Amino acid sequence: MLTPGSTYIEEFPATPESVRRARAGVAEFALASGAAGPCLDAIRLAASEAITNAVVHAYRGPGGTVNVSASCLPDEFWLLISDDGDGLRPGGDGRGLGLGLAAA
């Protein structure tokens, strides 16, 4: 069991293959922090969704990184997924913005 205040930090390339690796790293840290059952499942899901969003939406082309940081505190687990990409942006040839928003 990790001590409260322990932190996991890792950087991954923004590629589909990194989603599984990053999720596994977060899950291993969460398990060592004392997470189990539905709580551990929720952490895995949150990590997977956030990392996937960064991989899919952050960068226009190849390259880029996804930063993963997790910390355990008494009765708390903090997870931060970040990137330096451009983020969501309008695109496509349709009348809308491509994000479920219609153009005026």
C-alpha cells in the first residue's frame, strides 16, 4: 500500500497504443493506493476516456504527448490527464462546426 501523498507521473506518445499502457499504469497505481472493486473500475474508465480524448482530439497530425498524473490522499484519488495540443476545433465540409453545434 502506498503512503498518502504518493504520486504517479508519466508521459506517453499521443497514439492509440498508449491508451492501454497509460490506463494500465494508472490502474496499477490506484490498486497500490488501495482502490478496489467499483472504485478501481471507475478510475480505469475515467483514465481510458480522458486519455482517448487527448489522443483523438489534441493534435492535428502525428506527434504530441499525453501527460498522466495521479495522486492518492486519504479517501481521495486525483487523476489529471493533459496535453499540449490544439484541442477540439471546427472541421469538416458540413454546415455545422463538426462538434454538434450548427452554424448560424
